[in-house]
Amino acid sequence: MGMHVAGRIEDYALIGDMQTAALVCRDGTVDWLCLPRFDSHAVFAGLLGTEEHGFWRLGPAHSPSAPPAAASRRTYRGDSLVLESEWDTPRGTVRVIDFMPPRDTDAPQLVRIVEGVSGRVPMRSALRMRFSYGRVVPWVHKVDGRTVAVAGPDSVWLDTSAETFGKDLTTYSDFTVGPGDRIAFTLSWQPSHKQPPAHPEPEAALTATEEFWREWVEHCTYHGPYREAVVRSLITLKALTYAPTGGIVAAPTTSLPEDIGGSRNWDYRFTWLRDAAITLSSLLRTGYREEARAWREWLLRAVAGDPENLQIMYGIAGERELGEAELDWLPGYENSGPVRVGNGAAHQLQLDVYGEVTEALHLAHMTGLARNDYASLLQLKLIRYLETHWNEPDEGIWEVRGPRRHFVHSKVMAWVAVDRTIKLIESGDADGPLERWRELRDDIHRDVCDKGYDKERNTFTQSYGSKELDASLLLIPQVGFLPPDDKRVIGTIEAIQRELSTPDGFVLRYPTSGEDAGVDGLEGDEGAFLACSFWLADDLAMIGRVDEARKLFERLLALRNDLGLLAEEWDPRLKRQVGNFPQAFSHVPLIDTALRLTASGAYGG
């Protein structure tokens, strides 16, 4: 009765402390929180199941027969990651302030402050902690007036001035707030064998958290017309960065479906070299050098000792083993099973990654990030590897689980890796066989133009000898492989618009139906891939169709949720966001397109 059901993906807000993150629904329910790291087990896994699997709802009391009400309004407090939700009820208005204080080493904390605005509003907190992704019911008891839940190595502590009581394996608190009343609830995680965490100071933590974000946002060098969207995307990318190591997760969630009800459900709580490299480039372009330096250090540690076996992804501290498993006790988001943790794609061969990493190192170098000799050495090692492997088939950018192919995008990115390394040597900052590598660069270029281009249709294709298209071909002019005004580039852009677009003009990654379906070895369809749609806007601007580019960009901005957040994809049939959320690989191209449109003066008043 009156159960909270997981909301639509876009109903969630992100809060986090740069080591983990929580998702908060419009009705005041925290449905996802992994402790103490992004990739730890969830304490609240209701997002992928039901209330049985852990949640924390805080909002106006509601009758048992009705579901909890959605907030009347919600917003982030200025340019910060502090969430404010307000409910207008028949008895008055109340505000809940949710945040996680950025931390160095302290216990992770989730702080929720209830503030009375007008009238007298009865409130209820319902907290059901479940460990191991909803599977383990902890032992909950009181210690010196604090509520503690313990299971195995974990303990979670609840501190509040409100009275609490236990019922049905849930901790409740019922109280009423009037104007100006403030009641705080703080949840802290601590290894169960350690001393209890320090008593929290929620109001001081709130001030410090706001200050942290205000100060961080001041470094942003972009001041164009899309500043609000760009800053919110930057804050989101910062929140996806694991501060202790500089690793960047692709998203803070696992198994949010790309196809609702289907099986395209993957764990994104890891560092993909590709996503992290493009994230780094966006941060560098908007003035965030410290993050770039930290990521470069992360990369050198992760790859250290074994650049020949470069993985496409690592754990947030550089772990190499990310074994994939299925959690059969979780029914999945809207019954989209299986729920997966870990990621079996870690050992795929994706040759384009060499290009993205080299491009990121190149950009760091060009923007004057202090020289790192080991970074240059790594770059040379990666090229030596590509020299003998660039002409092999691979799994490509989209991690297809079908047979390996000669993907055009992978070859183009191999060309990028060689090209940027040649530039490094030409600048005098590294030594290498220039003549040999210039020849290699020409060989790759010729190979792609011969075998990856369909003369009849005047378009590049997904792989050698294929007729299919692939949205990753939109990157050809952006990485400088061919100039934007080359007729083959324009032909490719137009073919993708014609054959890979949804009716509302968004772009699919590749065809998942038709004669070549099954390239990815999976059942079912997926939504329009948001990154690819931003790439199309970029390309349109590059070939002078700036008005069309701006309109597409503004349609994409309109897909963001009320807080400016994007998942991985947009389902054009259901008109919903799908895939893991929020997704770095959607927010990065948003920033890049905003920068490009601003530079070209292409924006409305």
C-alpha cells in the first residue's frame, strides 16, 4: 500500500562527494547509494528493484493508501551539487536540502536537512538499509542514542535530533515542522570494526559544501550563451570523478536499461579510457587543469608496467579485473533484467582507445600542463604497439559482442594516435622515428579512404566492405582526419542524417535492425545515442550549416531533465531517457558543442 515505485530515469537528481553518489527521486526517495565508493555494493538498491531492496524516503507524511507526492519544485542551490526540493501541501510548505559533503578521508555522509517554510507540515522519514545490493538485512540497534546498521564489514550510522522507531525492518521518524524549523538527518558509513564515526555537523557541512562548489565553478573559463548548461555538465563530470585517484566513472549506476524491459544492461561504475579521455579534454577546454593532471597520473599508474596490454577500462583506482556477474535477486529497473555488476568488456580489443588517450595527452601537452616524461614515453609505447596492430580487426567503440571487424572509426583513431605523436616529436618534446611514422600515418589514411569508403553512396561505412553506417564516422572531421569541406565528409554527414536518424532528428549509433543487425550480438533495440546527436550538431556547424546545428543542439538541451542531467540515450518511442544516469559520455559532447557553437557565433539571442 502506498509504496514508492522507482521513478522514470529523468525523475532523479544526483548528489555526491567525489567518491560515491546518490540518486534522489522527485518524491524525496534516495533509491541508489553505493558505500563507500562508486563501485561498492549498494545500501539502497530500490532503483533496480522495489522498496524491499533499500531506500530512504524523506518528505511530507502521506496516507498509507496513496503513493508519496512528488515535490512541487526542485533545484540545485546555485552552481552547486546541493539539492533543494519543496512541497506545497494543504498544511503548508516544506523544503528538504540534500547533499553529500566532499571528503578527503572522512566517513562518507549523506545529509538531509528538513526546513519548514510556512504552515505546520507533518513529515516522515522512512529508512530501510539493505546491504549487498538489497540482499542482506543488517542488524539495526541503538548506540548512545545513534541508530547503527551493521552487516559484515560495513556499518551505517543515522544521526538525527528527531525521535526514531523501528517497524517492519525499517527505521521511521515522524515529526512536524513550522516556519524556520530545521531538523537534520545524517547517514555515515564506516568499516564495522572501527570506532563510530564522529558526530556530524550538518549545518557546518552545508556551508562548506556550498563553498566548495562555488569556488570550483569560479574556475570555469566559459562565459558564453550556454553557460548554465555547460556549468551543470561540468559539475556533473566533477561529481563522477573519484577524488582519491583522479579516475572518472562513466556513470554512477549499473544496469539502467538501454532498452526498457530488455537485456542491454551494463555496469558503468568504472573508468573507460575513452570516456575519461574525452572528459579530460572538456575539463581542459573550460579551465580545469588540476583534474586533467590528476587523470594523467591515474592513467600512468593504471597502464604502468603493461602498456602492451592496455585495457579499454579499469577500476576507479586502476584495478584490472572487473569480472561480470548477475544479481538474480534484483528484478531490474522496470523488470529489465539481468542486473549486472562488473564488466566483461574490460578485455576487449578496441583500437580506437589508443587514439583517444593520445589525443588527451596531446591536448594536455598543448594547453601547457607541466611536462611529464613518463606520459611522453607511454605515448611512444602506444604507437609502437599500434604499428604492428592497427590493421587488425577489433570490437570497436561500441563494445560489440559480435565478431571482430575492421571498424573505420578504430582505424581513424589509430591515425589520430600516430598524427598526435608525430606532432609531439616535431615540437621537440620526444624522440622517435619520424620518417617511419609519417609513412605509417599515410598508410593508415590511404587504407581507410580505400576500404572504408563507399564510392556509389559517397559515404564512409561502419567497417571495411560493409554497407552499413555508424555514427562514430561523424568524428572524422572533428579529429582532423579530413577537412570538413571534403565531399566525402559532407556525404557521410548527409547519409547519417538520412539513414541513422530518428524522426525527430536524433542519431542512432548503428542499425540494430535490417540485414546487418546483430553486429553487436544482442537482442532488442536501443534509443538514440545522445553523444552521437551532439556530434552531428558539431559537424553541421563545421560544414557551415550553423543554424541547423544550433536548432539540433537546442532540441538536445530540451531532453535534459529539470536539473540539467542526461542519461546515455533517448528513447524516441517512449519519449524517455534510457541507459545509465547521469552519463559522462552525454555531458562531455554537450560542453564541446556549446563551445563550438559559441566560437562560431551561432546562437540565438
